Amino acid sequence: MTASAYRARCRPAVAAFLVAAVACTAPMDGDGGQPGPPRRPGSPSPDPRSPSPGAPSPSPGPVEVADHLHLELPGDGSFLVKGGYPRRPSPCVDAERPRLLARYPGDLSVERSDDGTISLTVTVPFDRYLEGIAEVPPSWPAAALEAQAIAARSYALATTGWGGQEGEELPTPICATAACQVYRGIPVPRDPDVRAWYRAVRRTDGQVLLYRGRPAETVYFSTSNGRTYANEDVFGSAPLPYLRPVVERDDGESPVSRWSVRLPFEDLARFLGAAGEWPRHRGISDVVLEDGTVTVRGEGRSRSMDAATFRAAVNVWAPCLEPDRYPPPSWKGTELPVTVPSRWMSLSTERDGVVAEGRGWGHGVGMVQWGAYGKALRGMSASDILAFYYGGLRPRRRPEPGLIHVEVAIGLRELKIVPSVPGATLEGRELGLDRVTIEGGEALTVTVEPR
């Protein structure tokens, strides 16, 4: 959906409410120290003490408005966004309370869902979107960063309905998670190392991998088990000649290039029991993995499940019920991303427990990110790295689009939004540097607070 379409869906009466929506309350703790966005050379620093011309006069009380709201930014600004999720009861020892804390250099579209929660979509210039991709460490070699930038650009263009025109607005939104590619916006707090990633994006400006004249769907993943796989074998999609299996020998520096975790039977029984895959308070004495099926036995009972179900149960419930011990450390000493990282594993019974050993992390198709790292260390260029993984495809220069819509969050309870520079607007009404709180429920409730 385009930015104009988002605006058209909002009720015309929203702007009229905003004068009454301004509340005289104290500033939210901590916002004053938040870093601002990078400014173009020569642009003046905004004075946060100066009210913007035309800002609404304070008057108390939040106001219920529409199911859709749109906040716009002037050219060089950004929005600091803090999002809270509904509190839910959890059986976990140390229940994680997810939060959203990010800075976005573009317009925001807020929508209320039928269940009363809030979703947030940001509309940003395409180059700023690429700068906000957070898929690999910016400390990696330049060639690996450039290969990642070109793969990320190609994937985004392949999945958002790009028509090939310079400056066009991409019609199809893209998600901000690993289901698409991870987008974080401007780092909060600011990370000076990210400049290396920005340089990789700029150096590869306009470079795309093409197949039959269209951007290739350049999927990628973290770490292999020694090879990659054809797209049809993993995703069930039609075979693509640029997503063929290759042998991987360069991802050995990955923390998950090899991994091992020991699960005492007592722990495993709790994890599988919590997942409904094993009778509660029943012991386990044997676990066998054969042809993708895990068979669990104990106290005269036997239960078979596919390996994906076994992994999911352990990966969800191990860190929930035993957060001090799971996930365990990797061979490098850092914590594994999850307790059982991949389906490429073996299981062996040892006395009072089972040992899972394996390699890799990710779906197994396309570029291996840690393999790209290893190839860059060996002196390969970004073009050669990409050609290795994507069937010989090499970057070609194409015009870049203008705006992209990124679905950054769903299921939120509230949003707190602060513009970095004067000139931001909410439904066309100027905010100055005021703070906006938007809450879900039966309708969106908006409170505007002067800083």
C-alpha cells in the first residue's frame, strides 16, 4: 500500500481532534538523551527548546480518534519509537517482555487491529531502508558486507513489486524480521561501527542480481552443514537455476558451524511435557533419531514425532523453564542462538541424558553468510562471492526505487513517538518536537505531550 493510500484511509476528522489531544504532562524519562539521526553536512542542529510555529496549544486529556493514523517527517529527520506489547501470563521462570525501541528515518503509519492491538509500518527511502538492514556484523570484511548489501537489495526488489523505474514507490510492503530480512532502522543507541555497513550500501548503489531481466530472489542464511540445498527441496517452490546446491568450505568460523548440547532426561521430560509431546511427570530413558523421526521412550511408553516438532519443543521450553542453562554456549563461548540450532543433527543417548550434535543454522538455501565472510577473508570479491552462491549471477546496475513500506511491528499495546526535528506532522497537523502516545483498544487513543 502506498503512503497516499495509507493517508486516504484515515478519517478526515482526525486532525480536528488533535488540538484537544495535547496534554500538559512531564517528559518521559530518558528521551532527552536519545541520539539524533545523522545530519547532512552543513545542516543546522535543531534546538529542542524551540517550539515549532503553529504547534497546538496545550490542553489536557487524551482523545480517541480513528483506526488509522499517519505521521510524516521533514527530509532529514527521524522518529524515535518505543513500543509496548500487552502483558501476558507466562509459565516461564524469567518471562521475556518484548519491546520495540528503534529510530526510523521516514513516515509512520499506525493501524488498529480488530483485537485492539496496534501495527506499525514505516515508509522510508529505499537507500535508508538498506542502511537499516541488520543481518551481519558491520565489522566483517568489506567484500562480505558488499555481497550482503547486493543480496539484500536484490531480495527487497524481488519481493515488493518493483516495476523497474527510478524513484518509484514500491507497492508491496516487506516485513522487518528474519521471515524477510532483518530491518532495525537507525541503531539505538548509536553504533559507530555501523558506518562500515553504510559504506557497503553506498559502494554497491544500484547493483542488483538479475534473472531474466528481473531481480533474483536472493535468499540467504547464516551457516551451512557443509553444503547448500535447492530451493524446491526446502521451500517446495518451482526450481530456480540460481538456487542450486553448492559445497561450502568457508563458514567454519561461525559459532554454529558445529554445536553440541547435552539434555538430561529429567530436563527433556519437562520440556516435552510442557509442549504436550510427552506425559507430564513421566520419565524418559531413551531417545532415537532415525529418518527424520524422533522416538522417545520411558516408563513403558513410547512417543514418535518429527525432528522439527522435537526441536521446536526444546527451543521454546528449555530457555523458558531453565533460562540459566539454555541455550548453552557455542564452541566459541558465545551463547547459541537457540538450544538446538538446526535440523542437521544426530542424537545419542548417554547414561541419564541425550546429546544433540549438529552443524549449521538457517534454512539452507542461497548465500551462506558466514561462508561469504570466509571467502572475503580469502580475498574473493563481492561479485565472485555472489556468483558462487547464485548460479553465476553477477551484479548489474539498475535504477533504484524511491520509497519502500516496511511492516516493523504488530500486536503492540502502545507506541510512544518523538520526532528528532521540527516539522513533523500528525494527520497534517504540525507537532514541533512534541511527544505522541498512541494506545490501542476500542479505538486509537492519541495524547500529545510537549517536551
